[in-house]
Amino acid sequence: MNETLFKQNVVNQYGRDRKILQELLKRSGNLPKQNGLLFCPFHDNFNTPAAKYYEDDNAEHIWCFSENKMYSLADYYTKIMGVSLEEVFSSIWNSLSDGERQSYIDLYGEFSYEIVVDDLDLYMMFKEKKIDYLELQKLLVERE
């Protein structure tokens, strides 16, 4: 598996299990409304919420309607908080037991390259939550 993708997946899954992104948004005063809408923290957005918080089986996400882009916990750490992916991953990885580490390796170790979504149908299935991130990865790998 691509090392960067593995680290992002571990950070995002670990965070999802503990609702870290939601907590960071709350601490910043940008708690998602009941319907998940919030002001996008990744660009100037003050008047009308331009993003939606949601989670799937693998991660918490922020979908920005203005940018038409999905962000994750790893993005929040690196782009908003200025912490490197390596620092976040190392902190998480060093706190895990051997069994927990192995479960992440078992879960994410089967992929060998980064995801490039160049199939509009698959992208729309993912965007409409008909498939989750891992299913998207698997379908793209199988297609090759």
C-alpha cells in the first residue's frame, strides 16, 4: 500500500471511531447543525453554511459544496491545524497496541497505490453514499 494513503486511512479511521473531527469542529465553535450543515473551515465561509459533516464506516468527512471537495480528519490536521500527517500518524500509531496495529494493517494493507477517481459513475456512487471509501478503493483496484 502507498505509505501516505495508509497513514491517512489510519488517522481517519482512528478519528472516526472517536469522533475527533466532530470534537475539533465543536472546539472551534463550528459545530455542525442537526442536519450536518456547517461553515466550511477550509476557506472563507461566513454567511451561509457551505459544507456538510457526515461519517461513514471508515471516516468522518466534510463535503464542501463551494469547492465540490471532500475533506477528512487528516486534512483538518494538516491544513487547519498545521500538523504534519507524519506527526499525527506517529502519535496515533505509537498509542496503539500490537493487536490494534495489526487490525489496521489487515484492513488497509491490501491496496498498492493511491486512489485516482477518473470514473464519473463510481465518483457519483461515492458522493451519493451508495458506496463507502473502502468500496470505492476496491472497485477502482478491481477495474485496473
